[in-house]
Amino acid sequence: MSEKTLIVYYSWSGTTAKMAKLLQKVTNGKLEEIKVGADVFSNDMYQTSDIAQQQLVSGELPEVQNISNLSDYDLILVGGPVWSGQVSTPVRSFLKQTSGFQGKIAPFYTSAGSDEKYETDFGKLTDGLDVVTGIGMTSGSLQNEESASTQLSDWIKQIN
Ligand SMILES: Cc1cc2nc3c(=O)[nH]c(=O)nc-3n(C[C@H](O)[C@H](O)[C@H](O)COP(=O)(O)O)c2cc1C
């Protein structure tokens, strides 16, 4: 593939990380993990959900590292978990860095199965950018790596 692809992802419990690694193999792109400080979230899902809600209400999104040279890429795949139907707060923080990006952006995400509003929310956070249709999976659908990779490679062909 001649396109230069960057795969950026946040993963709280490892599921999106798995999807991101499969996408790395499929695209041969560069993989970057979005990291937040160890004390930002809790190990407990419900507490993490409360912390994220507070971040949304206050507008104080978690700090994430700068991912350099985004403009070197033709396509950025942005991954993360679905949190309360929405884009997780670390991914929201990263998306602020994409303002003015000239290439294509596509969301990929994992959930427990309820992800219907995710891409609408993602679209609002990437207003003005060239955002293409994303792909969502569950940890169950990632268990069979071969079929997950086939789905991912079909998706990549569609959006390229
Ligand atoms: C704070 C929080 C909120 C969540 N909200 C949803 C949700 O709205 N819908 C859903 O299907 N799954 C929800 N989940 C489940 C995760 O989206 C799912 O387990 C995901 O695959 C985790 O990805 P990760 O391991 O990369 O963090 C939530 C999980 C957490 C921790």
C-alpha cells in the first residue's frame, strides 16, 4: 500500500489495543498509543465512567502526549473505546491535535455492543476534516483474529 497510514489509539483495558495491532499488520502503518497519566482514571469501570463524565462537564480533558508529524500521513486511523455511547475523553484530547489535517481520518472503536452514536460524536469532534466511515468491533468479534483481520482489510480497501 502506497498510502502512509498512522494508527493512533487509546485503550483503557486492552481491547482497542488488540484492534489497533491488527490494523497495523493490515496497513503496515505506524502505531502510536495515546497515553494518559496513571492517576487520571481508576481501575474500576464505574469510577472511570464518573471521572470521564466530570471531564466532559468541566471541559478539562485529560492531558495526552503530542503525536508528531501528523502531516506526514495520508490517512490517520483513530481508535478508542466507546464510553457512554461517545468518544472517550483521551481520544477527544488527541483530536484537538488534528485540526487542519489535510488527509483522511477514520474512526475505529470497540464497545460492549452499543456504539450507534459513536461516529456522529466523532464527526462533531473533527468538523471540517475529511472523515470517512469507521468500523466498530467488540471483544467477541476480535477473538477470531483471522476473521477480524479480513473485516479490517476489507474496510481499509473501502476507505482508501
Ligand atoms: C467508562 C466506560 C464506559 C463504557 N461505555 C460503554 C457504552 O456506552 N457502550 C458500550 O457498548 N460499551 C461501553 N463500555 C465498554 C467498552 O466500550 C468496551 O469494553 C471496550 O471494548 C473497551 O475498550 P478498551 O479495552 O480499549 O478500553 C464502557 C467502558 C468503560 C470503561
